[in-house]
Amino acid sequence: MSLLQVDGLEMHFPVRGGVLNRVVSHVHAVNGVSFEVRRGETLGVVGESGCGKSTLGKCLVRLHEPTGGSFRYDGVEYAHSNHGELMDYRSRVQMIFQDPYSSLNPRLTIRDCLREVILFHGTNYVERKGVREPIGADELILELVEKVGLRADAVDKYPHEFSGGQRQRIGIARALACKPEFLIADEPVSALDVSIQAQVLNLLMDLKDEFGLTLIFISHDLKVIEHFCDRVLVMYLGNVVEEIPCEELHASAQHPYTRALLGANPINHPSEKRELTVLEGDVPSPFDLPKGCAFAGRCPIAEPRCRESRPPLERKSSGHRAACFLVG
Ligand SMILES: Nc1ncnc2c1ncn2[C@@H]1O[C@H](COP(=O)(O)OP(=O)(O)OP(=O)(O)O)[C@@H](O)[C@H]1O
Ligand SMILES: [Mg+2]
């Protein structure tokens, strides 16, 4: 059964202008996205910069209230719930942010930052054989810091005293402090040095196993997603254009955009064959979406009808959907 069910989710940001500061247009950041995530699964979300990945994540943790559509978590609808109704949801579903430099409060030591979260969510307990026993917040803070691979003396330091990789570990500890079931990791390593990226990714996957987490993993790098995820949603300009199990990606991906992303990955070994598809043309403006397929302007196989109407996301096989008139 699915833990998270997303139906036609939309986030259109108003753009204001003129002397009267009226709404003059909208940015169509997320444009009717539907998918589900099963308990324990890792779902990847891939797509170019600006395609709406972070906005999707922020809607799902309700940092934004979606302007359309809905989502249910564990059977309960949260897309338009108010602050009070979201209390419990917000400790169960946590997000790790793209930028480890701006996502921590610079005025709080790590201890204070984590204590604030623990006391707010009331997570200062340990669960043994299904029974909750209270523990001190300080004890839990030390445990969390150790879990994410930092030294105990890190707790009395401020965020600026840490490197990017260490800050991202603190961001992970902060998310874990809520004892979440579901994590949305928004490009957790893209701001880090390549040498540090693998360490943080491995940490995330170890924690996922240890705590039995369900994960949405956002990245613009299909290689990383393929390595860590069970299934991937490929997004283009606010839409899902393909959804496919990662193990079928190379053999069965159909959408020309997914194929282009696969072709754009660096080669692992010179003997590995790769299709060379170079994406030409510009991404259309999210202010003024084309009537037909959003990818048509850059698609190597587009026909006139692709510019006339938008292809629906159709089921191809179990777990595989693609939105293209011309494939499959
Ligand atoms: N608060 C906001 N107000 C107005 N427009 C926004 C807001 N947040 C995002 N957008 C716009 O929505 C679109 C999607 O942005 P988003 O940050 O979700 O993309 P992304 O896929 O996460 O990109 P990146 O890979 O660069 O992180 C962009 O055109 C962006 O400018
Ligand atoms: Mg983003």
C-alpha cells in the first residue's frame, strides 16, 4: 500500500508587477503531478534546474500550500490542512535542504538547534520493544551527533565553524531529531565537494536502513539516483514526463528527455556504449507554458501534433509510465 499518494499537485506562484503591485502572471513551478511512494521505498526525482523539484518537496512538507491538487499521507489529506493539523505530520515527514549554508540558524549552537527541535516535537524518548521511555534532550543530542558521524564536541559550536559536508550532517541530524518516518532529501550533496558527496550519501542510506525510513531523493544527477533509488520520476518544467523503476532505466526508458539525460551521463568505462543525444534549444519559460508537450521545442523526434496537445502520462508496464505520443 502506498504511504504517500499525490494527486494532480500544482504550485503556481503569483508574479506581481506594476505600480499597483497586482498579480500579472504566474510561475507554473509544479503543474499537476501525480505519483505514489510505498513504505520503505526510495523514490528519486530528477530534472534540470528550475523544473520544480524543490517546489514539489516544499509542498509535500507544507512549506508551501499547493495551489491545486492534493496529497494523502498514511491515508490523511494534508495539502490544505491548517497549522494545528500539521503538527503531527511535520514531525513524521522531514526535509533536508539543498543548501547547507543557509538552512541552519547561524545564531544557535548545534546543541540549541537540536534541542529546539526535540522539545518542539516532544521526541525526547527512546522506544524499546514498543514502549516509550523518556530520555534527556542532551543525551539524545549526543546520540544524534554521533549517528551522523560528528564528534561530541561539535554540539557547542556554531554552524559557521563547520565545513559544507559537516553542515549537511547537522542538517540530517536536525531532521532525525523529529524521529521522522519519511525524509525528503533535496539535492543533499550538490553543494558539496565531490570527495565528500559519497560519504554523505552513504550516511543517508545507512540511516535509512537503520531507521526504516521512506525516502524521496531529489537530484539533477541520474547516475546518483540510479545508484540509490528504487524508482525515478523524471520531471520537465513542472510535469512528470516519465516514471520508471531504476533497474529498467537503460533498457526501457522511452521519453526522449529521459533518453537525453541518460546520454548526458559521464561514461563509466570507455567500453560502455552510450547514446549521444545533445539537447538543443531553450527550456520554455515557466510563465507561459506551451499548449502541447513542454519538451517539444527541444525534442529530436517531435511532430506537429506534439505542439498541439499535451501527451498524457500513460502506463507502459508495472511501475512504468511515460508521457510521449511517439514512443512505446
Ligand atoms: N517562492 C517562489 N516564488 C516564485 N517563484 C518561485 C518560488 N520558488 C521557486 N520558484 C520558481 O519555480 C520554478 C521551479 O523552481 P524550483 O526551485 O522548484 O526548481 P528546482 O528543480 O529545484 O531547481 P534547482 O535544480 O535549480 O534546485 C523556477 O522557475 C523558480 O524560479
Ligand atoms: Mg532545487
